[in-house]
Amino acid sequence: MADTAAPPPAGGSAAAPAQTGAAAQLRSRAYVRLLVLAALIGVPISAAAYFFLQFVGAVQEWLYADLPRAWGFAGPPLWWPVPWLALCGVLVALAVRYLPGAGGHAPIGGIESGQQPTPVDLPGVLLAALATLGLGAVLGPEAPLIALGAGLGVGATRLVRPHAPQQEVAVVAATGSFAAISALLGSPIIGAFLLMEASGLGGATMGLVLLPGLLAAGVGTLLFIGLDSLTGLGPASLALPQLPPFAHPDVAQFGWALVIGVAAALLGTGVRRLALLLKPHIDRNIMLMTPVAGLAVAGLAIAYTATGGTLSDVLFSGESSLPALLENSADYTVPGLVLLLACKSLAYGVSLSAFRGGPVFPSMFLGAAGGIALSHLPGLPLVAGVAMGMGAMCVVLLRLPLTSVLLATLLLSSDGLAVMPLVIVAVVVAHVLAAWLAPRPSPEPEDPAAE
């Protein structure tokens, strides 16, 4: 397996030898052993991912529903998020400052794949993720799951084969990430595209890395289904409710695709610029400023709740509240949705700058909320607005166009195929315009010695 993770050739006359080498590796005993290992590690890693997600959900439910009732409140009082998000800031700061792995990668850079956290890094990653996700910051579980799967995959490989080549370790780490992330997104295919785009896989060797990952993801998805039934804890995967049927796009809706792409680029770039503006100040005094960031998120949730909204609309990743938002979309007024977009976007930007988690689900929630708001205008059906909004917002924050299209369409079941052309247009417009609006890197100073 020494050549499994080798970079693909640039093209030309080297392409045929690369294809021949890939075919030979597919027939090798080492590759068969790797597939068996992928199937085996897919089971415990997927189980770890499932129970991690269930534990996060249980913490959220206990802190924001059960505990207020136990203290005699009908629901969480207005001030309720303040102590928990301050505690969130303290725990994340401790993990980033003092534990190996710095709590995982900073989410402002999007999804990172290909990293190989060691098992010693996982306690810090898990502490930062549990604090972020369980106590109310606006980030998702996908990045910690990718790190968890990769770390467990690396640990399993080193345990079974202490002297395994680094290339094989890298493949198994990617396989572990596939197993951990795919069931969360509701489809192994979405997880595969996300990790391929994020890691830049391509060329003749892509299949060599992809096949073990898909195998582990398939085994993991089956395990998720089995654990749902066996434990009675309920599903841990994202599932959207049945939406009104969508027949086919028309010319007016393609015009809306342009509008939504532009709007998503502006809003998403604003979120990213806010995070980039705040991050240096937080990094300079992380033990003080991370709890302050938590208090800022709590304040935004309180401001929204004071107008009659619910805390869960602003807090958390949006994974659990997205289905409720879509199912009850008729109950939201346009001013309420605009306020929700403002508060959630600001809380998302602050969370990106300070906490540890993933950017996928908050982007989807914001896109869906924006699509619902615009669907009150003539010529834009609800399903088309939601799908285009989710795809366009995802591509601005993730910078992964194929994954963004799939996220916005495959999750819509039968409506997804019909609405896909509109989503593609919105995603392309948002992706290109966001690249133009992105902050330009500072020019490197000239080297006086070179003159």
C-alpha cells in the first residue's frame, strides 16, 4: 500500500501508468486486507459517532428542557443561556489552551479533511466539541466527527500494525472519517463527496482511497439504523420532513436562483468577515475572550427570544431545529424570519471565531430560513426557495460546490431531482461572487536581499 495515498499525476503520458498502477493495487492482497480493515473499523467508529451524537442531544435536552422544568420553570427563562454559554467559553478555552490537539481545527477555515489527529488529541477535541455543541454555540458536529473517526482509525492501525506505512495510516484515517460523518448527513454519498472535495482527492488513486471509505460508510450507516432500533434512542441522522411536491422549475424561478445566489454570497461573506475580524482578538487572550464570545451568543439568543421566538432557533447547530423550521414554516412571519437571520448569522460568526465545531448545519439553517422568507414573494415556491437557500449558503461557508448541491437536493427526496437545476445556478452564482467578495490576502513584503 505504499503508493495508495500518492499524489495523482498531472496528466499526459503519466496518466496511463498511473491507471495501470491503480488497477494492480486493486488486485493486490494488501488492498484486500485494507478493505477488510475498513469494514471492521467502520463498526466501532460508527458506534462511537452514534453515541457521541446521542450524548450531545441528551445534554442539550437536559440543560434547556429538563433542568428548567426541574427548577420550577415552565420553560427556560430569558436569562437561561447566559451561564451555560459562559461555561462553554471556559471549557473550550481550556481545551484549546492546555490539551493536545488544541480542541480540533478552527471552523472558520471550513471543513478540514486529511488531517490525522492522534488518539492523544481526541480528549481535547471531544471536550471542546461537547462544550460547543451541548451548551449552545452555533456550530455543528461534523468536524469533530471527522476528527474522531480519523483519530480512532489511526489508533486502530497503530494497534494492529505498529509499523504500518504512513500512506496506509492516511488511508485508514480517511476511512474512519467516512464512517463517522456519512450517517450523520443521511447518505454515505454526501459524506463521500464532502470528504473528497475537502481533501482534494482526484486522479487514478481516488478510487483506491474512496472504496475503503465507502465500505466503512455503508457499514456505519447500517449500524446507525440498527442502533436506532436496538437502543430506542431515536435517529441521529439529519432527516427533513415531507415538503409540498415540486413539479419543475420555470423562468421566474431561475431568476430567483440569481437573486438567492447573490443574497447568500453577501450574507455568508458577512458572517465570514465577522469571524475573521474577531478571531485575532480572541486568540490574543483566549481564556478571557472565549467566554465573552459565549456571552455574546447568549445575548443574541435572548434578543430573539424576547420577541416571541425560541432559544433553539438561534442556539445550537440547527440540525435538530431545521426539520421543525421547515414543518412549521407557515407559523413564521417575514419580520420574524429577518430577525432570526440577523441573530443567527451574528451568533454563527461569533461561534466560528471562538469555538470548535463544523460549519455545515448552521449554513443549511440560515439558507432554509432565508428561502422561507423569500418564498412569501411572488414566483418562488417554498421548496425551491429552501433548496436554493441551503445550497447557496453552504457553498459560501464551505467552499465545496458539489457537496453543497448534493446537501440541498438529496435530502429533499423526490423534490430534489426537480429542483436541482435551480440549486446548481444558485450555488454557482454564490460561489463565484463569494470569491470576489472574500478578503484579499495581504501581499508578502519584498525581500530586500533579492534586489
